[in-house]
Amino acid sequence: MSELSRRSGVPVPTIKFYLREGLLPPGRATASNQAEYDEEHLRRLRLVRALITLGGLSVAATREVLEAVAEPLGRYETLGVTHYALRSPVATAPDGEGSDGCAAEVERLIERMGWTVTEQSPLRGALAAGLRALREVGAGHDADELAPYAELAAATARVDLDRLAGLEDRIDIAERALALTVLMEPVLATLRRMAQENEAALRYAGEGGDRVGR
Amino acid sequence: MSELSRRSGVPVPTIKFYLREGLLPPGRATASNQAEYDEEHLRRLRLVRALITLGGLSVAATREVLEAVAEPLGRYETLGVTHYALRSPVATAPDGEGSDGCAAEVERLIERMGWTVTEQSPLRGALAAGLRALREVGAGHDADELAPYAELAAATARVDLDRLAGLEDRIDIAERALALTVLMEPVLATLRRMAQENEAALRYAGEGGDRVGR
């Protein structure tokens, strides 16, 4: 276990906690006080650590994802189950003010894009909450205004799925899908901010302010 | 103030706190115990509320952003200052393990894309941390593998900047830029997950699992 800790960078007490919580399968007992952990353990440990510390998942949500991954489902179901267990990207859903039209815009967008999204998908509510937050600061987006973003999201999802296409093992697929979803989101957000910085430089650098001496 | 609270949905004690912290300019005194607040106050209050509750910014970071917005800068500088005050999209930067190559991949990507990103931009470190997290779960991306995502981020940033193009007032620009950056990130993440669900349905629905009876 100390070897596992050294290679993963996860402290031994944390590994013991994960074992106790069933997030990590027990090692192969080799002596009364010794157990062997292999590369699978290391990989799983890194994923658990990443889901909890970077993805912000609770122990319960992490367990739910890992259990889903262990089920013998097809590729589509595996992706669906892991997706739905994840925390919504919208941090705090503000209180809905009754029928405010945001949910209707989500349905219009899904129809316009021709997307297959299950009725029970938590993403519908998450998107409506995100639109509501934008509207509250005067930056509301209806389905037509969202469409260019949705087109780019569709192109991004095709790149994502291409990255999964070469994998055959179901656990590999689910683990990679989780990493691509949870860990890639901040990377994509960072890339967008960088691209905004570049685009602003292209369009506006040299356009002075009205500060004296600039 | 009760009117301001009613229209914004922000409780009076919270408004008083924002006033005391200087996040909201004082109203125009009309009597010893009365003050008038206008549409500007309402708009500013909604933005402060959104930055703190949805953007997850601290009071100090919110003040920094609002102060930057009040400076008479050009459009490029306004966007830069507001951007840099924001919290990084990468939640927890894992400890760097010395020179691990992730920072070098970021520089390669910026060069490959031809992006203008200032040397002191916090986005360089944020992106390197995000790449490190991906690599730790075996989903590392080098600059070549990131390039398709960066192209899509560039297209997204062009849509973003188009949305700012019609605005002339500097405070409007900064406020809208903040909303587009902070509040749009979870919306874009949600759109990507929806698009992944759709793309997985297109590619894999009907592909059965190996569970008996499916």
C-alpha cells in the first residue's frame, strides 16, 4: 500500500478510507498484514482521486459512478449512466420563478438541433437554470441565440466521441468518458478564455481608452 | 431598498452588506432615512449577486472586478482586467511535479494556434494544471491532440465577441463580458454533455450490452 501511495501521490490514510468506502477493490492478500495492488488499482485510485478532488463529486456519487461502470451495459448505456450520476455543471440552480420560459427555450433548442436527449435527462433542468441565471443579469439567450453555441458543442462532442472510439473494454470506456467529461470541462473553459483574449487582441488592441496619457 | 429587494430577489440584509462592502454604490438620499435606487443599482445588484452566488467569486474578487470595470480603459484592457480577476476554471491545481512537460505543451499549443496571450496571463498555468489532471488519469493530451478543441474554442470566442460588438458603454461591455464568461461556462458545459448524449445515441444506440435479456 505504501508503494501504491507513493506512485499515486495519494496518502495512505486516504487510500484506507477509499477501501473502507468501497471505492477501491481490496488488494490480493499475500500475508496476514500484506496485500498486493496492481496497475488496475493504481488506475482506479487515480480516477477516484480525480473525481473527488477535481470533479467535486461526493463519495456517494463517486460510488454510484463506479458501480455503473462495473455493470455489463452497452457503450451507449455506459455513457448515459456515468453522465447522469455526475453533478450538474450549473453550480447553484436559482429558484425557478414558476413557468419562466427557460424550460421552453431548452425544448425549442433540442428540437431545432434534432438532438436525442432522454426525457429524464438532468441536463434539461441544468440548461434551463443556466439560462435563467444569464437572463437575470440581462444576458438572456433564447434558442435561436444559443444555436451557434450548440453547433460548436456538437462539433466538440464529435471530437470527444472519436477519442472513445478506439477503446473496447467497457471500464476503459467509462473511465475515459468520465475524464473527458469532468476533467475536460475546465480545460475547455480555459481554452475559451484564452481564445477570447486572443480575439479581443485581434479586434480591439490599439483601441485606446480615454485615460489621460494612454 | 425594499423595492430594490423585491425586484432583484436579493434580501435586504444582503443588499446592506453589499453597500457596506462597497459592491453597490449608495442610493441618492431623499430623506434622513430614505434613499432612491435606480435601474443602474438594480442591474449592478443582479451582477454582484450572480458573480458571488453563481460565479463563486469572493467579495474581494468581486470588488476587484467592479473596480476594474469602473476604470476608463479601452475595450481590450477592460476585457483583460475583468478576465484576470476571475477565478480560474481549474478548481484545484494539483501540485506540480517539477518540469512535467504540461507547461511546455501549453506554449506549443499557443504557438501552433498563433494566439496572442500575455506572458502574465493566469490562463497558462490554469491550462497546464488541467492537462496535468487529465494525464494523471491516463487521459493526457498533448498540443496536437488539444488543437481540435482549441479550434472550436476559437470559434466559440468569435461568437462571444460578436455578442459584445454592439455595445458601446464600457460598463455594459464589462458586465456583459463577465456574464458571458462566468455564467456561460456551465451553459456550454451542459450543451456539450447534451451533444455527447445525442452523439452517443447516434453512434451506439442499439449496440447491446452483454447483460442477459438486453
